[in-house]
Amino acid sequence: MKIGAACACGSVLKDPTGFCEENFFDCDEHPRNSTSPNGKVIVYPEPNETQIDASEPHYGPVTKSTQQFQALSLPTQTGSCEYPATKSTIPTVSNKTALSSGISQSKVAVATPLKRGPKGPMLKRRFQEGTFRKENGHYYSFFYTDRPMPDGSARSVKERFDLGKASDISELSARREHDRLRQKINRERGSVPPGPKGETFKDAVTRYMKDLAPQLSCSTVRQKNSHLNCHLLPRFATTALMAIDHSAAQQFATHLRQKLKAKTVENILGTLGSILDYAKKCGSRTPDISLAEIKVAPDQDTYEAPYFKPETIIKILAELREPYRTIFALDFQSGLRAGELLGLTLADIDLEARIIRPKRQADDRTRTLRGLKTKKSASPVPITPETAAMLAEYLGKHWRPNPANLLFPNRRGRPMKRAYVVKWGLKPVLVKLGLPTHRVAFHAFRHSLGTTLANNKVSLKTVQEILRHTDSKTTARYYLHSDMEDRRAALEAAKIGVITAIGTSVPIGTTAGA
């Protein structure tokens, strides 16, 4: 708004700030706290609060301590000026004269001060989308960047970036480079995309849990809720999805790795990736990042899951009482997971065909039966004649009828809790035999089966099918074990010592010191 222009109320403006003389506070043409053409903020006063001296300049931030306005060096306009709605030529009125005539003895409000930096008031940096163009056979990106000035300040200038010739680069590749520049420039300028309604990470989580959680198993939902409540939401709740780029995800993973295991960090990143992928499928804008490229330092201590050799399992089973003896014997002979084993019913067992068909698994938290872990988990499990005879004996002597026909019910007819089975059934026997108890549970017998099969030269594919793994890499990486005795026996069976002794002065079958 310029001097000499007409206000919506019909008055003529006589002040460089844009105040009209007759309709001072209620003019729709003059919103408070607007910006002048030179980029300075004009603070419009409110009536009926703090009494100030009308002789002071009335534009600029106000502090209650001084009760005075500090001017933001708004230059005084002189001469005539033209406004599109009305043309008028009038002499310029000084600031102090306009103030004296317009707001003499008025009460105005204290304005909220601007956020101040080391060099004065700081304006909010808007997030740039940039401009993508194809001109003269080239692809270009246009962005505003900060150019350092001789006095140490920075000036915002529009800059053109040549992305390459159209004959050498596709438009898709050029747009990807444009997007990379957009993220880089906004990050350097401290501009973060705002989180509009429905676009923050918390909103994406709400949509994901509402749409997909009912289709997931309750244990998976519990795991994701733990990741969200303990790690992801405290970090990214109000963050815009576009701000969760590769750099933000890497910093987050590095921070988690300082206190969590590598596998736990990978699982948390998996939950983050699931939510971002679903948000992208729903039409939300998300950064193009690959969580597989996030670096997570491996654990220093190489942990190996506990397992037992067949002779050790025989000793353990001899000391166990029922129903624990049948539970852990069936665990070793079938390779069933703990939840599948404790969720078996009489209908799942076919003793004549010597097959077990798991259909449900026990949930420790709810003490109910729920769906299996994977589709592969529903595959039939073969059992040997000895295992079938053991189950027949258990059903005839030790099984207790219950409403759900569970094979291993507790005293209330509900599925047994795996932690209690290990605590009261297995660990006292391990202590009695002098065996380690740290991290020993149902899975130790499943690992023992995989290792025993491998040591008996069963193919990896067959071991995978018996353990019902979806991927054979899981079988080879986690379920096949060997100790020092197994390695030494393998070397002796291959006669490695005999081969290396040929051509030396050491007689075969003797040692170097003999």
C-alpha cells in the first residue's frame, strides 16, 4: 500500500506504513503484521492496552519493558506515487506528522517480537519445490540459493542448474537429479517441508495401523507398537514424510545403534520402511530412499544360539517328568516352534499316518490360539514310529481332557505358557546336570534337530523342509551348528593329516615329537 492510495473506506493514505487516516483500525485493506515492499515487517498496533508516546515511530517490534516501538529502518517515500485503483498526487507527509494526526493519545498493543538471530530478525525460510524446465535441448533446475556477500551476510539469488543435454539424459533421470538438488538445497538453507494435515509421520502411522494392523498377527502388531512408541514416534511424530530422507534415517539408526543390538535396529528400520511404503501407495509424497542402504554396525560379540547334542538330549529327557518329557521330546523330534507345539490339539495329530498338521499356535500374552507365523508353518510335519508310540503312550496315561482338546493344557484348560514350561520344567534339570541355562528355551531343541540332521549328511533342502523355513539361508545361517569336536572329526574323516604328512620326515600315524 502506497501513500496517496485510497482505502476501501474511501480515505486517503497519508502514512508510509499504509494506515488510513479515518478508518484506522478496521480497514480490510490493511491486515496487521503485513510486509512492506522492501521486505520489512510492519507491525500494526492494537488499541486499549499499553499507553505510548505518540511522538515515537509506530512501526516495528514493541517490547513491554521499554513500551516504545523500535523502527525497522523503513525508508520514507517522497514525491507522488500511483496506485492501480486510484490516481492521486499529494505532498508527502512526514512520519511524525501522520502519527500525531492519526493516533494521538491512542493505546496500542505490544506486538510479538520477531525471532532474532545473531544479525537481527530472522524470517522463516520457505521450502522450495524449484522449477524444472527443458530449454534449448537441455534440462534445467531453478532454485533460490544463498550467495555470500562481502560484508559477511547472505543474499538469496535465483540460480540455474544444468542437468544435462536432452540427448544424453532421459527426462526421468533429469527429474531425479532435480529432486536430489531440491532436497540438498532446502537442507542447506534450513528449510524443512511443513507437515500438512495427513502428511506427518504420526498421521501415516495412524492410517497404517488402522488399515493393515487387523490383517497382521497380534505378535507382529505388538512388535510394531513397541518400535513406534519407544523409538519412532518420539523421533518423527510431527516430522513431514518428505523430511525423513536417507540422511535422517541414517542419523536415527546411528543413534539407536549406540544402545541397541544390530538386529533390533534393523527390525525398527523395517517398521519405518513398512509405514513409508504404505504411505507412498496411498498417494503421500515420500522420499526415494532404500532402508537396505542404511549402514548398521554389526555386533562385536558373535552370539550363537544354544543347542544340544543327541547324547545330551537323552540325559535331559531321562530327568524330566511328564508332561515336560513329552513336550521337549516332541520338540526335538518334530522341530515344531514353541507356540505351535503348545497350540496342538488332538485333531492336529494323525498317529496312523504319522503326521502332525499344525493349524494354530498359542499366544503367551492372551493364552489363546491364533494364526501361524507363515504360510510355510502350516506344512505337514512327519514323525517317526517311535514318536507316534510316545504320543500314544502320553495320551493313554498322562493326557487330561479339556474343552479345547489341547494336547498340552494347563490346569485351567488353557494353553501352557512357554516361559513357565522352561522355568519349572527344563531349567531345574539343566542345573542338576550342570548344563548352561543362559538363553536356553524351546528353540534350543529346534536348533539341535537341524544340526543333528546336517551332521548326518542330510541335504540343506531337506533340513529346510523339515524345519519349514521359507528361505534356506535362514536354515544355513542360524540352525546349523558345529563345535570343536565336530570340526576335528571332520578333518580326521577326510584324512587331512595323512595327506599333509606325505613327503615329510614325519612317519604317518606319528607326531612330530615322537
